[in-house]
Amino acid sequence: MITKKDKKNGLVERHVLASEGTIRKYKDAIIMGSILRDEALPSSFYDGMKHFIDSYNKELAVGKSKGIVDEKDSDALPIVLFAKICEWCLEAKNIFLWTWGILQWNLMCRPISVDPLSFHNFAMGPDCTKILFDFTKADQEGSKVLWKHIYDNTNHPHVSVNLALGCWLALRDPKFVDGDHIFLNKNSKQGSASHRYCTQLGALLGTPEKIAAIRDVMRYEHLSAYSFRKGGAVVCTSDEVDCPSFVSTARRGEWSQGKIFDAYFQWAAAGDCFVGRVVRGVSPQESDFAALPPHWDVADDSAMDNPDISRAMKICFKNILKVHEHTMQGPLLLYLASIVFHSEWLQRHDILKNIPILTDQALLLKLKKLVTLEPTKNMPCAHGVPSFVRTNDLIQKNTEGIEIIIQMLKQLVPNVADAVETALEQRNVDSGIMTINVLEDRLFSLRRDVVKEVSDIMVRQGSHYASTANTCRTGGDSDTINNESTLEDVIKDTGMTGSIKYCPFAYDGKFWHVPKDYSFSSKLVTPVLGWRLWLCGNSGFTDENGRVRPILPYRKIRPSRIPKGAARQLVTAWRPLFFMMEQGLVDAGISIPSDVSQISDGFLDDTYLKGVEYVKSRASYIWDMQTTSAVESLSISYWSKLVSPSEIKKRGNESDKSKLEQEGRGDGRSGKRHKYKRL
């Protein structure tokens, strides 16, 4: 019996019954205490406890009918709601929640088990990645932990575990210079990442709209981070008739089956593969249950021998590969393939479009030709697929073939009639008789020739820009183009040359440098990635129609040519830092090529280091505040704040302040502002 205060009636106390799970935990605590003290409990304890639990369960059944049971157990999360929560995470631009939730669902584990995951826990499987915990709640010594096979859901990118991990690691790569944990921040206590996850999940799902949506499918009060673990188990045990064995499911979910089962049913890798394929959200009855994940089809023995793949790996995961190449090369290759395969989907999300590889359209196009879902020599077949799945697939193919034959037989008689009619029609044509069908064919042929000729003329005269202007005149909010913002002016503003063609965006009666809803978000943009966008732009940007529309290098974008909200982001979060870094290149006598295709990765690395050194000479206090690795992982908006004149006057040393005074920016509002030289 538990005494609780009634929230509705103020200080009035009411007595409620503890749940069955709470009583069980009390019993387990007593037994564990006896083990730690090395003192055996008397047999009367077990007999009395059994009698007490039997009696208590009867009382509990009556208490449930009266509503006086203190139930805190989490309900299983339905897979439909799990997919919806993943979409909500992306809408909230919370990639941390998105990645953690998908990984926990596939691992079927407690949140605290995800908290300490490090790179040494990962390994490459035959057609998947594998994760091995160091220890679990029930196995603190880690003597009975087993590999968990993690399979990808390629058809639904918002629940794809390979894609989520790839995005998370690529965007956080600078933070892994001297760090080993996937989610746990450096120098943080174990469990802090799990606490942050549970807190943010509660905040995300606590709005009235989401509470109403959740109550459509489950009890909101019984939804917690532990619901993800139970939800995966429900998918594996009750959603299909041909579900994985209970033993494999229990082993993956870390549920004890008794001493005998726990001792003798450990080595069940094939069963865990089947569980991994089911829990990802693909039914064994679906034709693509045995589908392979996106992977590389190369002639070389190793995908890293391909220069384009090797370059992409260094762009996205440079710091991880420096320290953990021996364990993470295989999984990272799989994650990179998933990023390339889903690149168009990623471009539609502001929080994900800043992944480094997505900003290089030329390299991205080369990589797309190397990604496949078909069997290759390095991934010849799918594993963890029961024989009945392959049999069902064969039956389905035979059924489809029979249906095609039936349809052909049904169309045989009409086809004969059509053939006779066609023969008669041809005879009339040969005789010179003009029929309706002949006239329609001649007109259609004439129309096709005219359309082709007009299209060829538009291509020769630059139809790409003409179509943009026409879109603005017919589809924009205004029916006329502002004479002060002509197409020629906008093109001239860019000052860009080279193979990449930058086409202005037309809307609201004007031409602009970026799309209408384009965001210069700096939340997850580190200085390394920001420098690439600053010099090279985003050549891989894809609009809502799936067309590739390269974005100018951010240094060439004029605030007057972009919407006010985006201009504010560019001016406050990007320009202060990168204008200062550009000044460092000016002092070093380095010029930036106007042709983006001439900017190599080596040039980006060298100029980035010179720019950072210049910032360090102007605002050295930033490095006094944190370590070098911590400084380079800061967002660029925070960098821009730290290099502002007010911060230099507040935190800088005498050398920093004197250089600021020499620029005429050290006396508040008076004095002429220094303008960094444009390269």
C-alpha cells in the first residue's frame, strides 16, 4: 500500500496499491542484497513470498477495477507512432533525438544502454552493421552480451538506421577529434546523454497537438523512452504469423528466460539477424524483406581504393577515420552509401542539407553511379532470411507470371479485331483515302516536329534562364519583374566563372540568389563545414521539383539579393567569422579562385588553417576558454559572436584590443568601421 497526495483534491491523501512490477523489484532487491552479503535467505522467505504474491495479485485485480493501482509501467510503442515520432524529430530539427530513437528501437534496449556506446562497440556484418554492448543492466560483467545485427530500412529514410547514424556522425565529425563516444559529450558523466534524451523526448511529445495524436493509438501517460524497447519486441512477436522465435527476441531485448535458457541459448546469430530484419519495420511477407542496403559496387577489392569514395569518406568522417579506421571503416562506408542513396530526400530537410558531401554536386553525381542495391562481390547475398521468405517470394513471382499470361489471353480476341481494323485502315491510306485517324496522325506528327524545333532554339539561346524568368512572370506573387532587379544584374552580381552554372531564383516579382525558404541555419554547422560552404557554396542543392539548382558560394551572396530572414542569418552568424578569416588570406597573399571547380580539398584545408590562425591572432581569448578540439566544434554563430568588436573589447588581451583600435572599431559607435577586403 502506497500513500499518495491527490492532485485534484489538494492535500487529501489516498491509499493506492503498488503495481506488480514494483513488488517484483522489491523481491529482487532483497535477493540481491543476500547475494552481496553472501548470506542465504531462509526457505521460509521464498514460501512466504510466494504466498504473499499470490494473495497480493488477487487484491491487485480488485484494485484495478477501483482505479487505486499506482501503475507506472511503460506501454509498448506502436510502430506507426514510432515512425511519426521520427518525423516529429526532423520537423523539430532535433537530429540527436532522431538518431537515438531509431538506434534504440533497432537495438531493443534501455536508454541507458545507448548512453555509453563508443566506436569500439561497432563492427561490420555480412550485409549490416553489428553492435556489442560492453555490459547491460542484467550483465554488469559483460560476460553474456551478444552481437546485435542492425539492418537498414531503405524504403523509408525517416526510420533508416544507417542514414540516421551517417548523418549524425558526419555532422559531428569535428567533435570526434579526441572523443570516442557516439552520444556522450567529452568529460560528461555516464548517463548524462540518456538523461538529455529522455528530457528532450518528453518536451517534444508534451505539446497538446502531439498528446492528442498519441492518445489515438496508446495511453500518453504510459509513453516513455522505455516504450521504444517494448515496441520493437511487439513487432517481432505479434505483428506477423511467421515471426522470429521467442528465444531470439528475448536475447536481443535482454529479457531473462531463466538460468537454463540464458546459459544454453546464447549463440543464435542467425536468429538475431532475423529479429534485426523484422524490427526495422519490414514485414516478412513483403517482397523486399531480403533487400540489401545501399552499398558500393566497385571493381577494386576495397571501396576505399576508389578515389571518389576515399575523398568522400575524408570529407564526411575525417576525424573518425584518423583514430578508429580499423573498426569503423566498414560501417562508415555503409553509412556513406546510404547518405548518397537518399541525397535528394536529405536536401529537403534544413537540418540535414549541410552534410558536407551534399554540397559538392560533381562528386555526388559520381558517387551515385557507384551505389547499388543489387548483389556485389563484397555483398553477394542477404543474411538472416528464413527459407519460408524465399519460398513466398518464389510463389509471388510465379503468381505474377500466371496473371500476366491470363491477361494476355483475355486481350487476344480484342487484339485480333484491332489487327483487322488496322489492316483496313492501311488499305485506305494506300488508296489515298483521307480518314479521321490518318488526319489525327498527321497533325500529331506536325505538332511533335514544331515542339522539337522550338525546344532546340530555346536551348541554343539559354532556355535555362528564360524558363526561370517565365516562371517568375507567370507563377510568382507579382505579374511583373522589378526593373531594379533584372536577370542580367543578378547574374552579373555573382562574378562566378567555371563549369558550375548558377541560375537565379525567381519569386515575388524579383530575382534572388537563394530559394524563397532557404535557411542559413548555423545550429550544427562547424567552422570546417562552414568554410567549405563559404568558398564553394552548395552545388548539390535540389529544389522541390527534384532539379539540381546550385547555390552560390556564401561569400558571393549579397544580403540585398536574399529574403530578410536569411539575410539576417548570413550577416550575423556567418559574415563576422569568415570575413575575418578571409582577411587572414589577404595578409598571406592567397587569392581564392573564382571557379569553384578549381578549389581542391587541400586548398580548403590549408586556407582554413591560415584563416583560423589569423582569428587566433585577433581573438586569442577564445582558445583560453576551451581546448582546441572544443573550440573547433563550436557553431559558427557562436564563433561570430566571440569575434565581434564588443567581445574583443570585453575579453581580449592588450594585443587584441590594440589591433581593434588600429581598425577604428574600438571606441563604440564612433569611428569608421573596418571593411575587410573582398578577395
